[in-house]
Amino acid sequence: GGQEDESTRAQSSTRSTERVELPCVPSDEELQTMLREEFGHTDGFRPGQREAIEALLGGASCLVVLPTGQGKSLIYQFISRIYRKYLGDRGGVTVVVSPLISLMADQLRQLPSCVRGATINSTMTPYEMDAVLLGAAHGEIDLLLV
């Protein structure tokens, strides 16, 4: 019944909380190539992006405060892509907390094709939410907007 589902869900979420390390940190050349070829950015990183990406790859927590339109989304999209590229389905899920459903929808539509994204929001049924969580648990989602 419902209690079993909640118990199973709690066990699944606690099982996957350990941090997975990359086998190696991508070189500057690899990062630039990914930026250009997979994300379509030919002008390089904007100020603050590379530093945030390097901090996150080094295992640090990171708070990025940039004006609207200055590339915050690229940071978490890029990290999500790096983890899948180097670890496959073991790369985990990048979770992004967003204040507005419309913003989540826009971000999902604008994801580059190299990042597999999904969203969970208050307009979804429990069945829809469970389907997204199951996809995330099976390595089918790189980026989850909630």
C-alpha cells in the first residue's frame, strides 16, 4: 500500500546520498571543447563560470550570485553533463531548486541536448512525480528542476 511506497522511496533516497568522485578532473582544454561542441558557446566561459565549475569539480559547495542572463544556468548544466560524461549513469542527478514553475519550464526547454532534464512541481500528479523519481533513480535524468 501507500506506506510501503513511502518506505521504499525513503530507502532509495538515503541510499544515493554519497558523493561520487570523478576519476579525473577534466583539463582546461576538455572543458573548452565541451563548452564549444556540446553547449554551442564559442566565446568561452563568462566571468565566474569557470571558477564555480572548478570549485564544484573539486568537491566544494558553491554559491554563485550573478545578474539575470549572465550564465548561472550553464554552471549547473555543465556540471551535470561532466558527471554523466565521465561516470555514465553513476554520475547522479543535479537537483536545482527553482522558485517558479514557469521558470522551470523555460529552463527545461532551453536545456542543451547533451543534458537530460526533468521537473517535479506542484501541478503534477503523484504518479507523474514517481515516474520522474524512478527515471532519476535509474540514471535516465541528469538534471532535476524542483
